Amino acid sequence: TQATLGTIIDRPRLTEALLSKPPFHFVHTVICALVAKTGFGNGLYSPEELNLKLMLHRRVRLVFLAKAVALVNAALGRACAVDLCGAADGAD
């Protein structure tokens, strides 16, 4: 992940500690940076969803993450095993 995404985005820094157990804030920032830099997932998220300050409620975070997982699944052509609840809580 560091070698792949690190060549595409500058911020946030992709440290091993953050990648091993990423908090939602980190995941959100990485996804938004990836969309801005590459256009991958462009139009998937509303302006409100791209605003981290509005991602206060767990339900909103789950929707954001579910969209990201669905996008990656479609791009890969297969399902990725992701615990959305754990990811929303920073555990997966």
C-alpha cells in the first residue's frame, strides 16, 4: 500500500502504524486525496460526504465506506472482505 498509494498521493503520510489500524479520519483523507488526484471514484461522493467535518455520525461513515468498498469491488471484479463496522470504528 505504501509503495502503490505513496506514489500517487502526498498527504496524508502512509505510515505503517496508520495503515495497520487506520482511523476513519485517515481513511477518509486517503480516499478524498485519491479521488482528487486520480479521478477514481469521481462523482461517487456528494460534497457533504467529502467534508470530513460532516462525518460525525457512525451511519454516515458506514455509507461512505460502503461506497468505497463497492467501487473497489467493481474495479477488481470481485468482492473484498471488509468489516465495515470495524473500519468505521478504525479497527479494520
